[in-house]
Amino acid sequence: MATHFVIDGLKAEIEGKEILKGINLEIKGGEIHAIMGPNGTGKSTLASALMGHPKYEVTGGSATLDGEDLLEMGVDERALAGLFLAMQYPSEIPGVTNSDFLRSALNARLGEGNEISLIKFIRKMEGKMKELEMNPEFAHRYLNEGFSGGEKKRNEILQMMLLDPKIVVLDEIDSGLDIDALRIVSNGVNAMRSEDRGFLIITHYQRLLNYIKPDFVHVMMQGRIVKSGGPELAERLENEGYDWVKEELGIVDETVGQA
Amino acid sequence: MSTELSTGATRQSAEALARSKGEPNWLVELRGEAAELAGTLGWPKPEKVRIERWNLTAVGNYEQSTAAASIGELPAVARELIAEGTENLLVQRNSGVVWKQFSQDLASKGVIFTDLETACKEHGELVQQYLFQAVAKNEDKLTALHAALWNGGVFVYVPKNVEVEIPLQAILFNDNAGATFAPHILIVADTHSRVTYVDSVVSEPGAASAPFMHPSIVEVFVKAGAHVRFGSIHHMGETGVDMTIRRAVIDNDGRMEWIIGDLNDGNTVSDTKSVLNGKGSTSDAKVISVGTGAQQMSLTTQAVHFGKSSDSDMVTRAVMKDSASAIINGITKIEHGATKANGVQTEKVLMLSPKARGDANPILLIDEDDVTAGHAASVGQVNPEMVYYLMSRGISKQDAERLIIYGFLAPVVSEIPVEAVREQLQRLLERKLEG
């Protein structure tokens, strides 16, 4: 079945403050969508709410992946259903080596009885690490502990490559990356493009979209998608900023839920 | 049995027992004096742990031990700790050592690895220079009682410039709660020598089901430029009280490493201390513990700096379950004159139950200006952000928590030098964490 991800009227709040005020978005396998917008407009909240971060409460709407209701599922079940979120700030887990973690995650994905053998796993992991130009020693380091910002981002992409998800959400994957790392991470993402996989790229810089060409671009303000278009929209935002969008829509303060 | 202490450790009885075992006069005398002291001195007073409520008097009676004819004769609790092809091994069962094996090669280099009782007879002059020199017999009732009663034990001597490559292993086990089980470990590493010693202190749960007390002392002397690694896993049953004092005295440029797993099911006092006498001496202590049931623990690490440019690092990590409680003290003391000394310590407690208790008390006592010191302490629960992150990769909540808890203890587990003991530690952790 072709991948079909539908977000319909999604509302979410954190600590009683409504951040998402009804998000509608449809992503099919093979498509790359970009969500852009200034800081504080709810972009990362969307990513966290979809994944099921415990601090965010979904108060309305739905999100389905191939007809299955993601919001009814636990965080691990969403992942197993095929959702992957490359996080802006991945946790550091002391004492758990990257390779032990990756193997646990991969085996959870493959399911009981289908676990990958250690030797196959190592070969696979090392191959992907090479593609991402990661130092092999990162396999034996504790998960994200002492990783630089760029190393963490590469490690997120490594996980994406190993877990082979259906829907990938990249939350500010470009923040803190130098040009080299941006190129490597983008190559990793591009190598994963396929008819079965959809992408949602959250960013506030257009530069990432020079490396990963989106099919659709959406602008988020005040907890809603306020404008959608093709790649040309991203270019206009890069050249002219967001003010024209605000003017066009009569928005004074684009942020949401700020104290 | 529990009433026998007040009368059992009299000068007369202690001396009589020592004589009956054919111990040298100096030791008979030492035991007699200690027994007298035990009658007058008070119990140690660990912070916030009321050990006077514990069954401290169940020291039992001396049990004559019979040497095992083969490893196969030992009970499973000991056997499972012995890897095939082990060369250097000593096994104490209750009051005496029942198995000893030692490589000819090391013996020919002058290394001594035997039970302490035998060492007192065969290497009396050497032993006398060190026995009860790091821990004095008159410090308190515990040290005095131990001095009067200690049995079996381990003596390691590594001569100058000798490097012992293979770890020396000891298994000290109790399968009779009524027997006095009080091993004393004495390790002397002479100038520029190197040795790794690992022991497991265990009890057979079925056999040692009545209350018993394990008063134990470890003394390590690290001479100039020597390097000692000391690993120890304690896992005694619920009815046991473990009172273990460990102390190392370190000379110039000597290095001491402690790797301790306090994994008893019963009440525990564990006090591990390095005295950094020498210039440039260093010490590294790593302690892990898992508290389960209603057990109470006092876990202390200490570093005392006298030597200039001496360096200490102490890490204690405890996972607390059920209604267990642990008071965790880290004491870094830098004496006047110990310029350029550096002492750091970390105590971390992971609470898995609202009824459990874990206190981390970092203490820095510094009498010198030109030093660096640091401490960090934390008590907390499994971090929900970490659980979320792992779960977002498809790992179940249970497995995510498991990974985080094992990861928390990993720094010590990975350091245990003998594979069979490391495996025992893994099994124990699984049992204590998931049982």
C-alpha cells in the first residue's frame, strides 16, 4: 500500500497553553514537504505532538498513517508504525553505547523472531556510518554523550537510515550544521527518497532546501499553516522574509503561546 | 547465637581459639587485646543509619573447615564464579580457606598468594609489618571484633618490579549462618609492582538463612610507583549484615583503583578509603549498588590527600527500588601541605520507587589553598525525556527504562577485570533489578 499520512485539524497544547490550532496536511509516499516559519510559531510542537512527547497534549484532530490512528498509539508504537522524527535536541543517554541502542531499535522494528544477527548489524551500521562520513568510534561512544551538534544530527540521520521509516519528520535538522555537514546530512536524506517514503522537513532557513528539493512548501504562523505552495514559495521567503506573508494575511504577531 | 558476642569475644576465648589453630604468639596476643577492646569500644556511627538496630552480634562460632579435593566439590554458588583454566584462585568457605591454587610461575617470581592465616604462620615477619596498619584494631568495636575473630582471608604480596598480568581471584562464601565468616584481605604491592585482585563475597541463600554478620576488613599497601586494581562484588542474602571496611595507603606515584559492587540483599555498611600519602599518588574508586526490599545501606567513599600533586576520583552510583534506603557519603579531605592535589567525587542515585530513599552527601574538607576539588551529586528518577527518545525509535517503555538503568551502572560493570565475575555481576544486576 502506498504511504499515506494525513493530519487533520490537529490541536495540541503544552501546560494548558494551546500551540497548535488546527493543522491540516497530507503527505503521500514520494513527496517532500517543507514547513517553514519564524521561531515560536509551533513548528517543533507539531513534530513533538506527532511523535507523542509526554509534555504535549493533543486536544483535537487526528493523524493517521496508512489509515492507522497514530494518536491512539504509544510513542514506541508510532515508531513501529513507520513514523520517524529526527529531533532538534536528541537526548544524551549515558552508559548506553550507540551501537547497543541502534541494535535494540532495529530489533524492535524487525520484531521478535526476526532479529538481525550481530555481524550483519555491524556491517549494516558501519556501511551507513561511512555514507554519513561518521568516525567509526561513534558506534562505541555513549549515545549522543559529548557529541557536537553536528554529530548528533548525523546520528539522527543514521538512525533514520537504519530504521527505514515510512514518514520522516526532520525537525530543524539543519540547525548547527556547517556547510560540509549540511551536504552530508542532505545526501543521506536524498539517498532515502523513495516512492514509499514521505518527508516533512521543518526549518526556518531556506538553505537546507537548496540541498533537499521539496515538492510542497508550507508556512506556519500562530499555530496554523497559513500559506502553501511549491518550491518557489521557499525562494521568495528566502529573498523577502516573512513580512509580506504577514501583511497579506493581516498578521501582526506570528508567534503562538508565548508568555 | 546472637547473645554470644558479649561473652564470645573475650580475651580468653579469642586467645584459646588462636592457640588451638596454631597461630603465632604475636597473633594470639593481637587477638586477645582486640577482644578486650571489642568489649569496651562502641560501634561505628555512620551518618543517618541506625546500625544499632541491626543484628550485629550474629558473628557465630568458628567452624573447622575441610579442604575441598576438587573445585567440583564446591557448591554451585562458588563454582559458577570460576572460569575454566583459572590459574590463581583462593576459596574461603565460612571460617576457613578450602581451596587454593597458584601458578608456579608467579610463585617463582616471589609473589605470595595464600590465605592470611597461613601467611601469618609462614611469612609472619612480612605480614606483621602491615596487618592492622591501615585499619587499626582499636578504631571501634567493629575493627576490634574483626581483629579478634578474623579467619581465612587473603594475603597477596607482589615483590619489587614484578607485574602480575593475570588477575588473582578469591571467592569468599558463607553457607552456614552459624559459622564465623570474617575474612581479612591484605594486599602489599611493593615498589613498581602491579597486580589485579578480584573477589566475590557471597552467601548460599538456602543454607545461610539465619541471621549472620560479616565483619570484613581490606587493607592495601601500594608502594612507590606500584599499581593495584581491586575489584569486589558483594552479594549476601537478606539475613546477612555486611560490614566491610576497605582502606588503601598509597606511596609516591602509586595508583589504587577500587571497583566495588555492593549488591547484598541485606543491610550493609561499606566504607572504601584511599589514603594518598605519596607525592603524585592517585586513586580511582567506582562503587555501584542496587537497593531492594527493605534493606538499609551506608555506602561511603573517602580520599584523604597528604601527598603533593595527589589525585583522587570517586564515583558512586546507586539504583534504589522497593523501600530500600541508602545513605551515600563521599568525603574528600585535602590536608595542609598537599599542594596541587586534586580531588573530585560524584554520587548519583536513581530512584525507582516512591518508597525508596537515597541520600547523597558530598563532603569536601580542604585545609590547603593551592588545590582543586569538585563534587557533583544528584538524586532523581529515570528521565522521561530519555525514555521518550528511546521509545521514539520503537523501543518499548520497559526496554527503554532497562537500557537507561543499565547504562547508569555501566561505568562500573565494564571495569570489572575478570570475565566470570563480570558475568556474575550482570546476572546479579538482572536479578536485583528485575527480580
